[in-house]
Amino acid sequence: MAAAILDALSELLEAEFKEFKWHLSNSGTKDNSIPRGKLENANRHDVVDLIVQQYKSSDAGTIAVRVLRKINQNDLADQLKRKLQEVEDVSAEGGASSGAAASTAGVTVTIKSESGGVVKAPVLHGGVFHGPMNFS
């Protein structure tokens, strides 16, 4: 998900990227936007990190698409939306959720939640499971 957002931001010219950052710092309420000081000298990687931190992984892509539309980058917003949908579809099929890493060779899934985060994990049924499994 973060990689898809970074790919989209990499397509923006510097002036467009600056406008993108402006919208992030002026979106909605004071509690919901990213402070201007954090965005001022932020590069594309930093901005992706800030979006994910501020809006959590589950909403980061939606916010990025919304801001791309605000700066009239509709084609780029549509491309990002499609990529995010593909990631979501693969996650649903592969049994991994947002923020999870999955591998289909032997199917390895890592799901992590930090400080009050929510993990939407698949229901485990009808399979044989080997190796360490921790649920809490």
C-alpha cells in the first residue's frame, strides 16, 4: 500500500507535490490534518510515512487518492485506486490484511498491530498449520 502511494507521488512534478503537501496540511479539521512543519521539508518517502502515521494504513490510500483528485491529478488518482484495490483483493484471497506481508510459496503470512491498532485477520479453518503461531 505504501509503495503504491509512493509510486503515485513519484509521478508528480515538484509544484504538484508541493500542492499535494499543502492539501495534506489543510485537510479537514486541525486534529485530522498533518502539521505544516512536518510537511515543509518532507520528501516523497517522508510524506508517505506521515500519511500512514496520521491516517493509519487502512485509510492512507483513500486520503492519497482524495488529495490527488483535489490537485486535479484524476488519472493518477484512478491508477492509485486500482493498485490499492488489487492489493486489497490479493490480501483477501491470500489471507493477509492491510499492513501484512504475504508469500504464496508455502503461504507465509505476517500480521502485526501496534499500539492500539486493529488487525482484520482472516478466519483460520480447514487447514494444517505448522510452525509458530501466536494469538493474543
